[in-house]
Amino acid sequence: MTNPFDKLRKSLAKTKDNLMGKISRVVLRRKIDDNLLDEIEEILIEADVGVKATMRLIDNLRERVKQNGITEGDAVIQLLKDEITNIMSSRPMDSPPSPENNLEIWLITGVNGVGKTTTIGKLATRFASEGKKVIIGACDTFRAAAIDQIEIWAKRSGVDIVRSQEGADPAAVAFDAASAAQARKADILLIDTAGRLHTKSNLMDELKKIRRVVEKAAPDATILSKLIVDGNTGQNAISQVQVFTEAVGCDGIIITKLDGTAKGGVIIAVTEELNVPVDFIGLGESVDDLQRFDAKQFAEALFA
Ligand SMILES: Nc1nc2c(ncn2[C@@H]2O[C@H](COP(=O)(O)OP(=O)(O)O)[C@@H](O)[C@H]2O)c(=O)[nH]1
Ligand SMILES: [Mg+2]
């Protein structure tokens, strides 16, 4: 088994090249001046770091260069690393641990294809291996294949699943799942949802309904809304978070598919612009390709 940091470093190779690789080439044997800062700014924007984080990075860079009388281009790399680590560490790393013996319900949301079902499979395996009693609620009833897919993950991770048939009311399945989780004294219920219905407002209404029903069925449970975002999404990630937050809240973000994308800089935009922690990151399709997000490690991997 490769160690987690190596895995992270390898997964981020394209992002690193797109971001730090380009910047390293640009600063080489250059003096720091406005032209150089403009070029760095352009690279950051193109690497999906987002306008807000980019402006903050460039302003702080300019300030620190002036304060410390720095003239050589290469010095920019270490300064950027510090600033990027700062931005990514500015949000809490983790949701607070729930009180003992309290059921936690994770409503897993996100647009179609971002990796909701896969991430639930990975989470179920992880939590089960930590000795937690996990139940999965198969509330994506939009397609039969979605129910089969989550069932396979449940079997693989050895956890119970509450499911129904294609076309069943997702809120009814959620009600059954939450009731079962409470009756069986589960530690955590992971609710899979659809990312696509006939219209977007349908989807948001459906998610709101699921949340309401779950609150009724398990009044003592802690309900957390976790949004899955595809790392290839670019700046659209920000508006996705806003739309889902408005409907069902957002207690944490999981960014998937950071392996193989050059757009991983979006995690800097997300941590700068949104007041929500990034809990986990997805680094591949298999069960152990899910890591807790750690800002320092992430920055280390980007600059390794
Ligand atoms: N490379 C990569 N693929 C992923 C990751 N997470 C999910 N996928 C793939 O993305 C596709 C859609 O995933 P799925 O879980 O069905 O998405 P859903 O529609 O949100 O439930 C599948 O082919 C997954 O194997 C990841 O972290 N990395
Ligand atoms: Mg799915």
C-alpha cells in the first residue's frame, strides 16, 4: 500500500504542474516587479484558484515582498506556499465530533455524476472499519441502476442498506432509513440522493423534503448536509455550493476526482470564498481513495 502522502502527491501532479509548475518557470531568474506579479496572477486565475483568492494572494505577496525587501523571483514560491496554506487552513478542518451514542445522519447531495454514491461507499467502509454501525439509505430512486450501485457498495463494506424500488418516493425511503437507523442504534446513516430530477427546482424541493422527513423520523439525530463537488468543475463549484446550501444547508464539502485533474486549485477558491469546511477529498475510484482534507498536507503535496 502506498502511503497517503505519496498518493496525494501523485494525484495532484497535474494540478501542481498547472499551478506551481507554471509559476516556477515564470519566476526563474527574474526580478520581482509588477509584470511578474501580473503573470503570476494570470496563472492563478487560469488554474481555477478563483478571483478572490488570487487577489488576496497577489496583494499579500506584494506586501511581503515590499516589507522584506525581497527582489528575487524564486522567493515567490515559498511566500505563495505560506499564503496558500493560510487560506486553506482558515476553515475548520472537520465537523465537530457528535456526542456519544447519538445518531449522525449525513445527507449526501450534489449534482449528477460528481461521485456521491462512490463516496458513500468509501465512507461506509471507513466508518465501519472504525467500529461504527453504519446504515445506507438508497434515496436515489430515479434509476434502478443507482439502487444496484449503492447496494453493491453496501455489500462490499458489510453494512446494512434500506432501499426500495425504482420510482419510489425518495422521502419515504429516507423516512424508513432514518427510522431503521434509530431503531437499530446505528452510529451513522449515509443517505444517497439523486443529482438529477426533471428540473432543478424539483431536485431542491425533493432534498428539502428528505431533510424534513428525516428530522421527523429521527428527532434526536444530528443531521449534517454534505455536498459532493467534482474537482473538475472549476469555478462553477462555488455556485453549486451556494445553490445546495440555500436548499438544505451545507456542513461540509467533499471534493472528488482530484486525481488526474489539473483544476485542483479550485480547493483554494472554495476555502477562500465559502465558510464551509472541506472534510474529505476523493483521489480515485477505489474504496481507499478517500482522504481527510488536511490543508498543510495538501499545500505540501502541491509544492513537493
Ligand atoms: N477518478 C475518480 N473517479 C471518481 C471519484 N469519485 C467518483 N468517481 C467516479 O465518478 C463516476 C460517478 O460516480 P457516482 O458515485 O456514480 O456519482 P453520483 O452520480 O454523484 O452518485 C464513477 O465512474 C466513479 O467511479 C474520484 O475521487 N476519482
Ligand atoms: Mg449516485
